Amino acid sequence: MTVEFQWPYVPPDGWTAADLDHISADGPNGELDVLKHIELIDGELIVMSPQTEFHRRVVQRLCDELDRQAPEPLTATREMDVVLAPRQRPCPDVSVVTKAAAADLDRTYYEPADVVLVVEVVSKSSEIRDRETKPRRYAQGGIKHFWRIENSDGQPVVYVYELDPATTTYALTGIFHDRLKTGVPFPVDIALDALVR
């Protein structure tokens, strides 16, 4: 069935992950780029709020550092959708994906099989989604590693999770305040204050 988009009305059967490739970045009244950064969570379109400087720095620098430290078959990317299910298309702040998947320059999203790690940097406007909803959906989608980064008085704190396949939920494996050092999904060693300096 072809959906005729009539902004700002929801299609009769609700939004699907495939619909996002057909939505203009402009708003219903021609507002430029108002929908440039959206994601689909539980069938609902979420328009992302403007990011803080803390968020921007952490996302950019973490992505660069993960890309530098990732082993040969992997690469880091930022703000690229992952289609988890027909009504689940979140946009993680940072992802580590296979280089084979990233080689397709026309793609608009990754599949869970392409993704090794997703990272969310928590913002005031997205606390519940970043702490509760999105981790549940990533786990149900089978993504093995999830990191959540919180702002603690201007310093990043990283919560590292690993998927428990028996329960399809994440288990907390570490909390890092000064230095993030872990062996999974690959050896990583990052001085956390360098992400905000």
C-alpha cells in the first residue's frame, strides 16, 4: 500500500520505519529542516530537540575515538538510523557498525546485524527514551552492546551494558567516571575528560 503523506496527519495505519525515507525534512508549513532529525519509536515520530554543546562534543569526539580504536572490520558513525522492527527506527547518537555495511553510501539506515554497539548521550528532553525505551528496543533488536552517557556536572559518565540473550535485556557491566576502559565489543581506552575539553 502506498501512503499519501498529508502533513501533519498520521497515515491511517500509523508510521512505519519505511515511511521515514519518504518524509521531507521540511515541516508541514514549509519550515526548513524542522524534521531533519527525527526517529521512530513505538510507531511515533520523535522530533529531536536542539543539542547542547556538551552533547555535540561528546558525540563527535566519542565517534572519532571509537573509529580510531575500532579493529579493521568495524567503523564508528554518528546519528544514523537503525531499523529494529517495522515501527522501530531509532537514531543512536553513535554506533559502531561493520565497514561492509558502511560502504553503501546510499543507505539511510542500518540493520541490527550491521551494528556492534549503540551509544546514547542523555539529554534533558530525551531522558526517558535514552534511559528506558531505546535500550529496551535495542536489546529486543539483538544489539549486543549499549552505552549510555550522562552529564555529571559537565563531565561524562559512561554506563556500559551487555545483552543477556536469555532475557533479551541489557545487564550493566560497568560505570566509568574518569577513564573508559573495556575489552568489549573490542578493546577501548578513552580518557573521558578529553571528550569535553
